[in-house]
Amino acid sequence: MPTPRRSGEGPAPARGKRADALRNQQTLLTAAAAVFVTSGVDAPIREIAARAGVGMGTIYRHFPTRADLVVAVYRHQVEECAAAGPRLLDGADSPFAALRQWVDLFVDFLVTKHGLANALQSDGSGFEALHTYFLDRLVPTCAQLLDAAVDAGEIRPGTHAYELMRGIGNLCIGRDGDPRYDPRRLVELLLIGLRRPQPS
């Protein structure tokens, strides 16, 4: 029978180590996401390690293969986007401003997502499961932002979250390998098109 800890003792060392490991993993995922946005999912692991301030061995200990890392970044970014919606609504000047900021995060996520299929290679079932997870988590968040902007009289009603996300995704596809194409400019035009005309 284990000896109970005395009152006033700190948390068990194992729990502290788990918390540290989780923080380290989140730091790695944030760094990898930033590198993937600028350099793609084939970016050198050393670039991710340098951005995270860790050795390459630390990354391989957490994520033995590149596919493991890409999938973990994908899930991390989905959760970041899902959590950002309510936070932006609370802090932005208006619901439309919150929607615009959220879409910017979503575009960053899509840049990473486009390399996922190649990273997973033949694991089609794994990719489909992640896509379902992506829709389940992000469509409600986008819908909340759209509804708030409609209720505030800032955008026209009738735009569905899924179709807006699908449209933004289609605009982002053309970015791959073409420096002449800036999807963010067209996404901004799409958002402007949602605006309700204001009385003069």
C-alpha cells in the first residue's frame, strides 16, 4: 500500500514531468506550425528545432516520423482555431473584425493542411478521419462568428459556415509554388463581399 503524502508536500515529480513534457510538446507544435506556414511540411527538421530552441533529438523523441509531426500540428492548429473564435469575439472591436481575424488564422492552418495528404502518403483512411475531425471542430466556430456578425448587422444573412470555409480553402489551393498568387488578397475581397451595405 503506497504511503500517503504529507500535507504541504508539492505535486508528485511524475506529474510535474508530465506537465513539462506537455508544455515542451506544445512549444514544438507551435514552432512546427509556424515553419510549415512559411516553408511547407517538407521543411528541414533542424529549422523547426531552431525555432523551438531544442535539439533535433527532442523532436524525434516526441514525433518519430514526419507524418507523426504533421498530424500533431494539424490537430494542434484545429484546436487553436476552435479556441480562437470565442476569444476573438470577446476581444475584437466588432463581430466582423473577429471573423476577419479568425479567417486569417484559418488561412495559416490551410497552408499547412495542403501538405498533409502527401505527408500521410497512402493512409487515406487516416486523412479522412482528420478531415471529419476538422469539420466537427471548426464549422461550429465559424458559424458562431457568422451569426454574431449577422446579428450585429455587419454582414448579409444566408452564408453558411461550411460554404465559406470551403470557398476560402479553394482560394488557398492556388498558392502552392506560385509567388504571383496571394490568396489572402482574394479572401479579403470575399469577406468584403459579405458586408451589408451601410446607409449613407
